Amino acid sequence: MSQAPAAEPKIIVVFGAHPDDVEIGMAGTIARLAQAGNDVYVCVATVPDNREQRMAEAREAGRIMGVKDILFMPLKSLDLGYNRKSIGTIDGIVHDLAPHSIFTHWIEDSHQDHVNLTRCVIAATRKNHFNVYMYEQTIPGGITPAAFRAQYLIDITGFIDKKMDSVRAHASQIGRNGDWWIEGIRGRAMYRGYQMRARYAEAFEIIKISGDTDLFSGEHEQSIARLSEADSEFAILE
Ligand SMILES: [Zn+2]
């Protein structure tokens, strides 16, 4: 039985204002996207402190999630505003990578860097034909007047260990936020999972959908490949 031809990998770009933001928000989804054969790029807008250590932690987390690459944008924390410099930097990344889908912070997040980054991403994606999603508010985060609308839930049951390991890779932040920070992140994934009758899930709001929304088509191909292998083993036994 011939193996189905592999589809072109889809390019997915995930923006986070700081190292560890994307892991808290959607590491399970990133790991699942990567395993499905997509090329996932994580773009970290700014590294606020302990630059070398935090970049090393982010790279280790990226390795755990299986990302294609981590891009550290050349922005200082003070530069990360809703301004031409930030938007121009994101414009360049979007132009170079031509992604299928983009993920960014929730625009009502309580941290100004998170909000500014998403406003810049929206400006940079205004003329393009791809999907743009927002992951849930970063933990720890404050109360804001808005309520997150979980419009798109992704089952990460098989990827919760990678999610938690990728968060723990940010060892400098565990000391700052406490062990219970880790359990809060897992607890939210359980809460979102329960809403879709899965053990664990991550939730997203949709900014726009411009075309193909199938982010996990590679999973189908992998299962066909596994079936093919099973067939040939069976044939040998016969
Ligand atoms: Zn952050």
C-alpha cells in the first residue's frame, strides 16, 4: 500500500511579548501543531531581564514543543508600543514567513506589552490572507473589564506533559511566580478541557479567518501512514 504524499507544511507564527508567554497560553497547541507536520515559529518581542538566561530557557522550551525556530525581535521593552517601529518589525516577519495562521495575545490582556503586541500584529496583518487567533490571557494576569470568549477550543490531552515541561523550562519564572503558578496553568487547561469533554484544552478567540482552517491535516496523514505500516506487517504475516 503506497503512503499518501505528505502535504506542504503549513507555516504557523506565534507571537509573545516575553519569553514564556506563548508556553503559558498555548504550548499544548504548539506541540500538537508541530507534531502534525506544521512549521511553527515563535516570535518573542522583547526580553525584559536576564537576557542570556531567559533566551536559553525559551530555546529549551521551544525544543520541547518542537518548534522550527524562535525569533527574538530586536525590540527593547520601552520600544514595544503601538508604534511604527514595532509594527514595521512585525511586518517584516509576516512578509518573510508568509504564514498560514498567526496566534497572538488576547487584546484585552491586562499587561500593556501583550496588548501593544497584538495591536501591532493586527496592523501588520490587515492586508493578508491568513487566519489570526488570540490565545487566552497570560497567567499571572490581572482582572480586566472584558471577558474572554472561548470561541475555538483545541484538545491538547496528548500534549499536556509537553506544555507543562515547556513552562518549567522557564526556571527563572518559577522562583518569581511560585509553584502554584504551574498548577494554575494546568488547572486552566483542565477547565477548558472540561468545556469540550476532553481532559485538557486551550482556548482561543478569533480575529479573522480568511481561508483554510485545518491546522491538523498532518495528523490525518500520519494515521494513514500508520495504517499503511500495519497493512504491510499484516501482509508479511500472511
Ligand atoms: Zn508577558
